[in-house]
Amino acid sequence: MTRYRKPATPGSRYSTPAGEFRLRAELDELWRVLRPQVTKAVQEAAAQGDRSENAEYIYGKRQLREIDRRVRFLRQRLEGMVVVSRPPDDRSRIFFGAWVQVEDDTGTATEFRIVGPG
């Protein structure tokens, strides 16, 4: 088993104001709340002695790596993000952030919003 990971496919640079808020809230929660809690738990586990057989220490370090990976991703994503808060001048076309209503053959209408990846 190798450590190689395929590069992530680039996501959309565009976001709605709500999407940007959600990403910033997640980043804030990870950095200010969750990471300090896990760091404290790792310090307490490390104080117990032998780290090679200490499950709490090993699991805590793994959690820290996952948190740090997500924080890096969110910071990079927010850095290059373009927030689309108003529609373009040409309203005859479908655009990012638009609400689109689609009707099927039976006449049932479904509404979708055009946004970037989750």
C-alpha cells in the first residue's frame, strides 16, 4: 500500500454568500473549538507515559492530522473564492446562484439552485 493520493479535482471558485458563511463557520469551529480540545486530550494522553501503546494518544494525533488537513483545504478554498451575490446583467440565461424551476411531463414542478460543489 502506497502513500500516494490522487490530486483532488479542482472545485468551483464561485460560491453564494450562504456557502461562504458555511465554510467560514466550519473553519472557525475547527480552529477555535475542536482543535484546542483535541490538542488538550493529546497532551493528557502523552503525559500517561508510553506513547507507542497509548490508544488515546494515537487516536488524538490522527484526529489532529485530519483537522489540520481540513483547515488547510478550507483556507485554500476561501482564499481563491469568488462570492457571487448578485445576478448578471443578462437575465435571459441561467447563471450561478440562480433558482431554476423544472417541470416534468406530468406537470410537477421542482425548483433547483445552481451552485458549486458541496
